[in-house]
Amino acid sequence: MKTEWMEISPEEFRCDAFQVWGDNWLALAAGDFEEKRFNAMTVGWGFFGTMWAAPAVMVVVRPQRYTLEFLDEYSSFTLSAFSPEHREKLAFIGKHSGRGMPDKLAQAGLTPCAAKQVAAPAFREAELVLECRKTYRGQFTGKEFLEKSLVSRMYPERDFHVFLLGEVVRIAGVSKYVKP
């Protein structure tokens, strides 16, 4: 069943970022829905904010993740938030690679659908979708860390995250994401 979304302007957007990123997680999708060439994964680290005078998000992805191939090839991505009852589905897509399981999203019980302004898919079950146009790609390396213990604790394999900034070009969601 498709969740009914309303258009939300950046000025009207309301979100408890710590709760959405840390407790609920998000689905990050990249690729092209119309071409049926895309992948998605769960993300629990990132930011919402303003960058270069535009609403923006930052996502971080390990270099070995299959979704990164789609992020590198295509110019857009989506971030989708779900109600808590979908947490198992997000755990599934976070643990399984689409590289070896092309029907991963169907097995998880998620239904990709066309986004309105970007090629990357949204999900019918989501209660919030941010459609983003990539604006910057970078990669952490060990030398930039001021807190050196993070390197040994978070990156024992030295597989530093790639980070991508995206300009938010559309926000759609349910009423709890709109300022009262």
C-alpha cells in the first residue's frame, strides 16, 4: 500500500534528525527507476542541513557497498524514512547486498516507485522521501581524523567511508514532517 505524501517545502520541513538517523535509519537508493537499474541500502549516519545556500543532505557509504556503484554512476539519490514497523525490512536491506541478490528489495517487502524529480527510486511504504541531486563526493582518510581513536575503532580495515552531498530538490512525506 502506498503511503499518501504531501509536498513539503524546506521551510516547512520538520524532522528530529538524531531520531531519524540514529533510531529509525533511512533507505538510501541510487540508480534509475525507469531503467530498472538501481540499488538501495540502509544508512544510519548522515546529516540534514544547508550547504551552498541550498537544503542539503550528506550520506556516508563504505567503499565496498554495491549501492556506491550506483551513486558514482548516476547523478541523483533518494533518502526514505519509514515508520518503526518497517525496521526489519531496513535491517534486511542493510545486511544483504543487491550484488548477489537482485530481488533484495522484494524479499525485504519494499516496493520501489518513481520519484518525481530524480531518476533514483522512492519507496511506496516510506513516510518521508528526500529527492537529491549529487553536488559533491569525497572520502575520509585516516590523516584527517583529529580523534585518532576513531580510526582504529570505526575503521579497523581502513575502509573509510565515501561521503556524498546532495542538494534536496524535493521533499514529500506525511504530516508529522511538517512544522505545525
